[in-house]
Amino acid sequence: MDSFNQIQSVVNQVEKNPEYKISEQEAKGFISGIKLLTKEDKTNMPPLVVIIMAYINMLFPELD
């Protein structure tokens, strides 16, 4: 699955269920996808993506 699809999948799950529990594997894929897509410009991320990133960092601080 490419980076955009991984990110979109997690965002869709969170939009459908605000209490969605992300797995460590999903978190790793989400973070690596974000890193690939935002190497140069981190200012254009939608707010939900930023919230998910903060949530992942709280759950899995070692992934950063």
C-alpha cells in the first residue's frame, strides 16, 4: 500500500470512530507515510492528520 493510501485509511477509520484504537503496525505505516509526504513542507497537513500524529506519538513514543 502506498503512503497516501495508508494515511487515508487511518484518517478514515478515525473519522468513522473517534475511539478507534490504532495498532503499532498502523502507527508505523502512518508515520513513515507522513515522513515521505512531508519532507519539505509540514505546514499543509490537515488538522486531523496532526491530531493523529500527536496521538501516535503519545502511544508509541519510540516510533519517532
